[in-house]
Amino acid sequence: MDALVQVPYDATVRLMVSSLERNLLPDAVIRRLTRLLLSSRLRSGYKPSSDLQLSDLLHFAHSVLLVVVVVLAVAIEMWLSCDVWQH
């Protein structure tokens, strides 16, 4: 990304993440931003050949799987750290 665009983009991302962490973003805004990011990601996946497109799709599927694994790992860690298990 061009340096001229990167700085405001990074600032916006930091602001949005911080607002999200503090539960300041309404669900409608989160859903809209999620749709925008997903549609952008899908548009960037169209490649000139089927081999390149398949490779990109597999990479995307792998990255989504990694996110799911991380979320599950955090959830399990939080669950195991509950007072119920610490006798």
C-alpha cells in the first residue's frame, strides 16, 4: 500500500479495533465492515488462471482455518482458567 494511504489506514484500523474491544461499535457497523472486508477479499481472489485462483483460494481457506484454531485455543484457555477448575 502506498505510504500516503498506509498511515491513515493504520490509524483507522487502530481506532476501529480499540472501539470494538470497548464494545463501542454497534452490531450494524460491525456487520457492514465485515461484509466490506469479505467482498474486498473475494474480489482480490480472482486470478487470470484457474491454477492461480485455486492456489489463492486454498491459501484463503487455510488462513480462515488458522483464525478458527486461534479462537478455539483462546476459548479453551479461558475456560480452563475459570475458578471452577482451580480447587
